Amino acid sequence: KGHGQLEGLNEARKASGDRFSRVSEQIGELRGMIVDTNKMMSKVEVSSTKAIDLVESVHPEKLMIEVRRQDGKIEALRASIESNEAIMKDLMLEIKKMRDKMGVFKGIEQVIALNEEVKQELATIKRVEGNIGLHADRVEMIFTEVQKKFAEFDRFNETVNDLDKMFKKMQSDFERIRVRVEMKLERKDFLDLLDKFNDFEKHTTNLLKLLDERNKTVKDDMDAQFKTMANEYRKKLDAMRPPTKPLPTPKEPTATPAEGPPGVAVAAASVAQPVSPQASGEDGAGGDARASGMGAKLKSFFLKEEKPPEEKPAEKQA
């Protein structure tokens, strides 16, 4: 029992020794920490004394008074700056308005100049319209004359068509005569008929030549009249144009018979379209060709028919 108690006491002593060693270690650590804190406190005291000295040297009350004064100055400057900015904005708006007004004045000057130009152009246009109205009656008279002449051309074409019908009728008559010749009619009748046909052929050829000459003379007269009219209207239009600012001249028509004002050119083109010199020439040449072709047929026919009467005695002898 005593030995067990001694062992328990030894163990308790060891445990208490361990505790004391731990406590002594903690106390040493606390001492080191206290030393460090003392050092820090001394440094803080030194720095605080320095700060206090600096603050006292600066005189914070005077500094606050200066700061407040500077704040008042800043507020006053800020108010003046804001007022200056408002004035600058107003000035910019006024300058923009002045620019707009100046632009309007420039536009008004241009409008006035354009108005004067338009007035001059309207005056020239009115003069031209008055002259055109004066000469419109003359153009209508010339147009009616041209229509009459083209009516004559139509009558000439109708006569040519009638002659063509007569040629066809004569051809049918000669076909019937050929049938009669085949039935052995006498030669005198054919010779008389041939003379009549030759006379008729000469008459028709002369008539066709006269028609061609008449067509050519009428065409030449019309061309001369249109050229003189175009020259007169051109001179009048040149005289009516203002010397300062001429009007734009119209483009010259290419397919009209004579150059001149647009109204006259259109009338000439509309009138000149129905009849062309090629058509009139073709009608006359066609009539001559038909007449000459018919005469050649009849001559060859009668030359062929001259041989059978000479061969009749031979046939009778046979």
C-alpha cells in the first residue's frame, strides 16, 4: 500500500511539475509580450508627442478659419463660373440665330435675282407667244394649201389606178382576141386593133409623163415654200430673243424637209409623210413599164400571127 501511494505521489508530482513548467513558459511568453507592448507604447508616445507638437505648431484654429475662407471664395468663384457659363450659352444661341438670319437674307437676295430672271424669261415667252399667234393663221393657210395639193396627189393616184384597171381590161380583151385569132379571123382587124392599141399606149405614156412632171413640180414648190417659211420664222425668232441672256435653242429636227421652228417642222413632217417622191416615181415608172410591156407583148403576138396567112396556100395544097 505504501509503495502504491508513493507511486501515486510521484505521478502527481510529475504532473504538477509539468504544469508548473508550462505555466513558467507561459509566464515567459507573457513577459516578452509585455516588453514588446511597452516598446510599442513608447514609440506611440513619441509619435503622439511629435503629432501634438506639429498640431500645435500649425495652429488648427487659424487653419480652420483659412479653410472656411477658402471655401467661401470657392463658392463665390463657382457661382461666377456658373453665371459665365449661362452667359456663354446665351451668346451661342444668339450667334446661331444671327447666322440663321444672315442665311435667310442671302436666300432672299438669290430669290430676288431668280425672280428678275424669271420675269425676263416670261416677257420673252409672251413676246414669242404673241408672234406665234400672229403667224398661226398663215401656217393654217399653208397647211390647207398643202392638204389641197395632197388631195390632188390622191386624185393622181386614183387616175393611175384607173389606168391600171384599163390595162388589165385591155389585157383581157387581147386574150379574147387571141382566142379569135386562133379561130382564123382576118388580118385587117388585128392591124386596126394594133393601131388603136399603139395610139392608146402613146396617149397613156404621155399622160403618165405629164403626171410625173406635175408631181415633181408640186414637190419642188412645196419644198421651196417650206424653206422660205423656215428662214422667215428663224429670222423673226432670232430678232425676238433678248441680247443679254438667250433662251436655250431647240434641237434641230433631222427628218423634216426644212429647218425651222418646232411647230412648222412638225406640220411639215406630218404633211410630208403620206406621199414620198419614191412612191410617185414608182407609180410613173410602173405605168410606163406596164404600157411598154403590154405593147411588146402585142407586137410579138402580132409578129407571130403574121406567119400563118402565108402558110395557108401550102396547107391547102397539102
